[in-house]
Amino acid sequence: MELKDALAARFDRLKSGDDGWQALADAGVLGLPFAEAHGGLGLPPRDGFAVLEVLGPRAIALPYLECVLLAGILLDRAGGDAAARWLPRVTAGEAKLALASIDDREPARAAIDAAGWRLSGGKLLSIGAAEADAVIVTAHTNDGPAAFLIEREALAMKAYPTIDGRRAADLLLDDVTVPADARLAVEPEDIADILDLGAAAIAAEAAAIMARLVADTRDYCVQREQFGKAISSFQVVQHRLVDMHIEARRAAAAAALAADALDLDPAGRTKAISAAKVTIADAGRFVGQNAVQLHGGMGMTEELPVSALFKRLTVIESEYGTRDEHLARYMALG
């Protein structure tokens, strides 16, 4: 809580045009989950969720999740020269990493020959890849899924904005050749762990966004008048606000369970995270849509944060597995 409060105060003091990424570096949170040998603090990954709980409700689009909690932690697990080279720079705010894990229609593949690893295929929706100094790309090999650290200049990509104010890129792996040591020393289970960590992290972010939307909508309903009365005095609006509050609290409980599940065995972890993702998707849609509706026309303007927060919840609904994919995974676990 102290980290979250301190970071919130720091960002509330930022002025338009200030460098938010440098603010994270100055706060010392860019190396929070990395080993001390790599310039970090060695704290549990879930401690980094506090950063998302500050950025999300303020609609600040910074790739902390993708750079630090996903690509950074995967590189930290791999260790070696690459981690020693890149992670201290990430911690200092001097370099950024990104993760490309979503396959195009056909899975990306990697094969080794005398020249090194040759990657082919495509990756979609890599958040922050266009601004990153290096990208960790997942690809299938004869030994199963693997991860490769590739510098930005070696990748062909098409960058574009997302509806929630971030920037993504699609990667074209047209026989990209990298040295043999570009393959990180991680197992398929490590990659699966990182993707589950991503789902748990955005659950925490979504819960924080919903809490902000409930508070802002309540305050707006107290101020907005119809027929000479604040609309918060109308029973139907009161019921709607209560339902929003219940859904937001349900989302917060699910997010907390998902964070706790990161320490469980793989089966327990995946089941809890999938349950949380389904809950977050349902609650986020309900809270977001009702927040926009109760704000009226103002709910779709850029003057209030409700529009940006609703868009972010909409994106979160399908990040790191859609609602239906997580429901199917939960059911398969029995």
C-alpha cells in the first residue's frame, strides 16, 4: 500500500508533457521484480501490480506490464549475458523491452542451422514493440515453445495505435536469422507462467479501473440534475450504482485470488486465473457500460476519463485470453 500511495502521489504531481516512464524509473519500480544481480530489488512479481493499479485508473498508457512484468521477468529467469546486459538498463529507464507472444494465423516457428536460429511466421499485437530496444519473440521449435531476444533493428514490423491509447505492432518474421545464443534459457512452462502472470496483472488493473469508474459515476450522478433534482436521488439510478459497486467488488476479490494463485501449483494457478479473467470480463463490461450510460453524452467525450477507462476495460476483456478461452480452460480443469 505504501508503494501504491507513494507512486499515486508522484503521478498526481506530473504535469502535461512530463515523462511518465522517467517517473517510474525515478520511483525505482522498473527493476522491482528483477534479481539483485541484474540491478533489481528481487521482489515478487505481484508487487508490480501496484504500478498498474496506479496507471490504469489514471488512463496513463505506459508499457510497464509488457516491458517489466512480462519481457523483463522472462529475461530475468533466463539469466546469462543477455539479462546482465539489458536488465540494468531497463531498471534505469535507459532501455525498453517488449513481448511478442500472439501468433498470426500460423504459429511462428524457429529452426536452427549453421547460421543460427531462423524464425518465420508472424506475431500480432505486440504492445510497445515499436518503441522497444529489444523484443522477446516466442516461436515453436522441434523441442516445443521457445523464446528469443531480438534487437529492434532486426525486426520488420507495422506499428499502429490501439483503442485504449497504447501502441502495438505486428511483426513479420520473414526468415529472420539470429545467433544461436539469442534463444533464452527458459522452458515452455516459464512462457506459460508469464502469460498467466499477464492475465493476473490485468485483472488487478481492471479491478482498480472499475473502482475509479464507480466512484466517478457516483460523484457525477450527485452533480447532474434532471427535473430539478440530482439524478442520484432517483431510485433506478441508485440501484444501478449499487449493482456497479457489487460488480466492482466482485472483480477486486477475483483479482486478489488470481494474484494469490501465482504461488500455487500450475493446475491451481491456471484455474484461479481463468476464473478471475471470466469474472473481470463480465464485471468490466457491466461497470464500463453503465458508467458511460449514467454519464450521458459526457461519457463518450475526452473531457472526462470515463471514455478512456471504458476503452481500456474493453481491451482487457480479450488480452491474454478471451473470456470464452478462459472459461473453456477452467471447464477443462474440472
